[in-house]
Amino acid sequence: MNSHIKPPIKVPSRHLRRININKLRGRLLYLPAKKQTKYPKKIVMLAGQHAAHERLYAVAQVLNDYGEVYSPDLPGFGGMTSFYKIGKQPTYDNYADYLYTFLKANRLTEDVWFFSWSFGAQVMTRMFQKYPHTQQWVKTPIAFVGFARGSDFNVSRWYKTWLFALIYPASTKWGARLLQAVAFNKFTIKFVMTIFSLTKAKMQNDNGNLRRDMKKMEEYLWTVNDRRTHAATAVMMFHSDLTRYSDDKIDLKLHNIITDSDQYFDNRRVKASFEKIYMGYKAYGIDLRVHTPSMIADKQEVQDMLSEEVIKLLSAKDV
């Protein structure tokens, strides 16, 4: 991972490992189980888009209170090699293959708990569909603001049209290169994020230090994540429909953590979509103003946002 911009949050080196899966090189965030944990679990945390281990380290620390945590980079994100570098496309099937290989390589084939974020929930779901026997490896799948198809988004047609006009060119080889040269050099990123930090909802009412760290994290994420992969998966998400593979339902109950204030998804549509895919579905509400926690949240902030229902779920011996 080569980033000239350093994130405001540093992950201790003891919690980071190098991984190489089919020439895809990246990092694994690993936190071993604590001795005092009552019912230690094997938890695989999958990030969504626009993420890196530094952004979600606080979440991993919270999950670590309930067991050992494995959080692999996804190809093209967090500084990991993109599928394009090995002659492949960032499709749901290729992400499912990658996740399947990761689980086998790390012997995560029994009593696994998943904690998957947004796009990561789609990757997890597609793996269950493509490799049905992996459903037997899993004890409990948990999604955090998960979704299953493009129609789950709660955005206007105008916004979707505008977004496609912006991101579709960046999903092509030459469009991504042009975007890199014009918009994602280090000077442009710093300038745009300085302006962005003054208006972004997550940054409102922050003091100067928090806003500065927010800006640094945004700069880091836009530098370390592959722009073409980011654009291509965004286009893919809006066109996705994982319910079309649901002739045989996934024989698991999905637990989805949601917020009524989610600015991206319609939770009623999300519920209807997942009920077509999984044998069971349960939603857990949390007090969160936006789609995800602050990108510079610490462990205490993440703990405070969890509801009693979610804590009970994570603490349970069996679900």
C-alpha cells in the first residue's frame, strides 16, 4: 500500500498481517480473542466501499470484546490490489470467489460470525448463493446497513442520473486515468476535502481538530482506494439484484442493523429484498444520524451507538 497521505488513526502493527490471495496483495486486520470473553466467537468483518482498516478499527475493537476478529481488505479497497491488476473485473462473483478463498485459506469453515458493512453484505450474500455449502460454515450472519438490490436505494431518479453521469466514465480504463490526473492528485484532493469538510453532514458542529482529522481521513481514503474499482462497484450496486439468484433461499437468518436516519436506503425495501433471499430476517435499530458512524470514531463512540438488542445479539452463545 503506497499512500503519501497518512490517516489520523493508526492501527497497531501487531493487528495487521499481509495477505496474498491469487496475486491480490493486501492487509488483514486481526485481533485475537480476549481471555475474559465469555462466549468467544470467530468474527469475519467485511468492509464496504470507501473504507480501510484505519476507518473501521474502532468497530473491530468493539467486536473484539465478543471474540477474535478477522477483517480482510477487499480487492481494490484499503490499498489492496484491484481485480483489474490481475486481468479481472470487480464483479460480485469475483468478490464471492475471493471471500470463499480467504475463508478456506484461514480455516474459517466452522461456527463463523459475519459482520458485514453495506457493500460487504452483498459480497457475503453472493458467496452464500454461489457456494451454498458455505452456509454450513456460518453460525450467524450480521449485516450493518446491508442491502440486496439497487431498488433498495432511496434516492431520486434525478440524483441517480446525475451520479451515473459522474461515476460511469470513471469506471472505464481511460476515464479512471483521466480522473486520476485531473481530480485525484494530492493537491486537488487536499483542496476539495478542505471545502467538503465545511459542509459534510458528518462534520457539522465538530471543533477544528475533529474537522481536521475528518479531512485527513477523507484524503487518505480517496488516495488508498482504487478509483476505477470504486466507480465500477458503485455502478454495479445501483444495477444489482441479488434476489434473482434466490430460487433456493439461503438457509440462514440474517440480522441487519439499520437506522431510520439512513440517507441512502429505504428499510422497507431492504427487508422485502432480504426476505426473498434468506430463510429469516430481523432488523435491529440503532441511534445513528447517518448511514455509518463517523470515520474517525473511537471505540467508545461505537459502543455508545449500539442498542441493547445489538449488544444482546453479539453477546449470545447461540442465536
